[in-house]
Amino acid sequence: MKTLDLTSSLFWLFFSSLSFVGSLRMGIGTVESPGMGFMPAAASALLGTLSAILLVATIMRKLQDMPVGTTAAILGKGSLTVLISILIYSIMMPKLGYLISTFLLMTFLYWYMDRHGVKVLLRSVVLSLLTTTISYYLFTVLLNCPFPAGILKL
């Protein structure tokens, strides 16, 4: 039964996503002046929401049925640290800017997820510099999406 719940929820989530995209192409209009895609968009959004709820409930049920050590291995022992670091990142990005805050976050995450050594720190700095540079180029130059400049004012 649990496998069927997982499979069906993924199928209906996929189907509702496709239906929602199709209804957006038809034009949904506004609440005062609905377009042809308004009702299909609403129905697919409802179906997607219910499918996502079923998916989360099924995954939670599977995690509860597993032994404690298995659940901890799946979730990871450092998930709280990663969550806190991302929260700090979201607070500091407007102040420091995208480049500095992303570089610091990626350096910490690469270093923390590895062995915490000094050699690992050097590799983490290089990888985070590469990651930050590529993501900045991709979004700012190619896709023309502005990021917070922060203290650099580029």
C-alpha cells in the first residue's frame, strides 16, 4: 500500500504540473475576468497540492517505520547546522551582497560536509570560489538577473 501511495502521488504530482503549465499557456486571466485556463489551473493546483500532501505523508510514514539509526543516516547528522547556516546566509545576503555571502556559505558547507581539516579548507575555498563565480556569471550575465550588491556595489 505504501509503495502504491508513493507511486500514485508522484504520478499525480507530475500530471498536475503538466496540466498547470498547459493552463498557463491558455491564459488564466484574473479573478474578475477569467481566461480559458483559469479553471484548469485551479483544478491542477488543487490536485498538485493534494498529491504533495500525500507524498509528504507517505515519506513521513516510511521514515517512522525505519529503525532510528536508518532515519538519522538518511536525514544526516548535520542537517540542523546546514539549516542554520542557510538561515544566516539569507539574513546576511542583503548586507554583504551575493558574491561575499555565497562565497562564505559555500566555503562553510564544503568544509563542514567534508572532514573539517586544513587541507579540506583550501579545497573548499577553491570550490566555493568556482561555484560562486559560475553562478554569478550564469545568472547575472547570461540571464540578466540582478543580485544584491551589498558592500561591493558592482
